[in-house]
Amino acid sequence: MGAPINWQALDDEAFVDRAEQQIWLSAFASNNPRAPAHKEVDAAYDEAQRRERPWLYQRAYNAAFRSCGYTPSEAEIEQAKAPDALPSGADHG
């Protein structure tokens, strides 16, 4: 196992890329509760919350979901949008 990912050091684009990889790995290792990817996914989620940008984690989740051949729901797609990308008058809270 390598060193833990320094999520705080990643810009938003790198964050989404790394989080997508870890989410995919975590799903792939669902039969191994000690797989390091599970802790990394938790850390990525926590970092997105700390940045007050939860849509970053949702973007990574959606990308990992697609890479497994699935389609995110409309709600998941909406959750992956930054607040400034929402339609005018939409509730941002």
C-alpha cells in the first residue's frame, strides 16, 4: 500500500480524477473491508465537504458509476453541478 493521498493538495480537477479512481477501487474491493480505497473514499468525501464543494465528490462518483456501465440518476447528475451552474432562481441550499 502506498502513502495516503493528500487530498488537500489537489486542485479540483485532480481531486475529481483521483476520487473517481478510489471510488471505483472501493467498489471493486467491496469484498475486502480493509482495502485502503475505502478509507481514501471517506477522506475524499470529507475533503469535498471541507472545501464546501460537495459536487466534486458527486462528479467523481458519477464518473466511476459510468465507468462500470451504469447511468447516474437525474438527481445524481444535478448534484454534480456547481451552484453557479444551476438554473436561475433554483434553490442553492
